[in-house]
Amino acid sequence: MERFKNVLLLNFIFVLLLSLIPVASLAASKRNDSPVNALASQSDLSMRRSRSVTVNDPETGERTVMTEEDYLCGIVAAQMPAEYDDEAIKAQAVASYTLMKYRGKNANQEAEQGFISVKEMKRTWNGDFKKNYTRLKALVHSVYGEYIAYEGQPILAAYHEFSCGRTEYGKNIWDGEFPYLVPVGSRDDICAENYRGSVRLTESEFKRICGKKLNVVPDGDPKKWVGECVRSDSGYVMRCSICGVSINGQKLRNAFALRSACFTIKYDGKLFVFDVRGSGHGAGMSKFGANLMALNGKNYRDILAYYYSGTSIQKD
């Protein structure tokens, strides 16, 4: 009898253990799907999107490490006035982020961007700093990780202050083919403040710059120093004859510190006068034009699709 009781007890314990196994398995499964583990996954994603950047302060020479998103804020603050429309600022943020990605894949291309620190923003914005910075951070964050792609790859998302009324081919400025940097009308750019400017140089100043920066030494009659200029369809000088030597338009622009390569040169008997239109190289997005598009109801995607032909917006 005692032996029979022991057998019953063992069977009861065995059945009890079998009934607990599914419960234990379910508990283990719930631990794997717990909010703690979900939070860890979100944290990993956040870390991947918070890459750090080391920035050299041009004033102090100090090296500062910041998140890529904060670095992007500094670029956008340097490139666009705070009073520009939200959609124009978002377009600039996406273009600048695209250039950051492009530089990583094409180190041989020049795609440097200006940057200002928070300290500089405070000096620039004074009492409006908090309002402007809060807005800037929110706008940059809303598009962070988005970039402009052509055939799946980040593009050379060039931009400039304002065009001469029509943007320029990228291939006329940089070596290579850039099928997304083709001329588009940006007629309202002619309404920009300081759209038109001039540079005046004496004969000796003109001669000195030619010798020092163009390796050309003018001689003889100054009226014959400047020959014919060849222009692109958009109006930018592609090359110009200086004392019989054909000089690239962008090289002339840099040598004489002109705001744009859309210029004419005239000699008035005493001075060489450059009449200049637009500001910047002219390829890609006109920042002034982008703001006018935004004010007319276009969003940042519309703006980017217009200035970068055949592209799409993708996200990391």
C-alpha cells in the first residue's frame, strides 16, 4: 500500500512539471519581446544615426567632436539666412547632407561647405538666437538622413547664392559628367539684392593679377588685352582671351575675385570694368530661388526635384 502511494506521488509530480513547462517557455518568450529589449533596438538605431564629426574651429583652432546632425545644423546656418522659409531651409539641409555623403564616396571632388559654430550663431543672431536655433534644429531633424540620389547614388548637390537668371551645367565647372546638374530657369534670381555688381581695376592692377594668377603678362595697347569671351547657353563665361591666351571662365572669376562667372569686361580708357551678374558658380540649387519657390507654396522635395534633374529623395 505504501509503495502504491509513492507511485501516485511521483506521477503527480511528473504531471505538474509537464504543466509548468509551457508556462516557463511563454515567460521566456515574453522576456525576449519585452519593452526593455525593444528599447535596446531603438537605441541601436539612434546610435547608428548619431555619427560623430570632428570640426576644427577656424577662430581658435580647437577640435570639437559633435554629432553629425549638429554639424549639419552648423552648415545650414552658414548657408542660409534664418529668415528664409522652412521648406527652403529643409531643402538646404538635404542638399548639404547629400554633399557630406558624396564626399565620403568621392574624396577627389571638391565639395567643401561652410560651417559656423553655435558660438558664432549667438553672435550673429543676438537676441533671436534661441528662437532661430530651436527652429533650425527642428527643421534639420525633420529631414536628417534624407539625401538626393541619382541612379541610387548620392549626387554632387552643388548650390549657390543666386544665378544669373538660369543655372549652369555642372560639367562646365567641374571635370566629369553630372546629368542632374543641367540648366533650369531661375528667373526670379534677378530680383536678389546685389544681383548685379562691378569690379574696377587700373591697368597696373589688371596687369599684376594677370601675371600673378593667370601666368599671362599683358603688354602693348591695353585696349587689345581682352579678346572675345565664349559663353554657355546660360550666359556664364566658359573661356576668354587674355592677350591671346584662352583662359577658363571659372579661373578668371577666381583670379579677379568676381562673385560669378557671368560677366563682361570692358576697358574705358583708364579702367578695366567687370560687370557681374549672379553670385556663385551657378550650378545646382539657387538658394535665393529655393526660398522664392517655398514662399510660393513649393515644399523641399519640389525644390530639390526642380534644381537637380532626374533625382529622387532617399533615406539612410
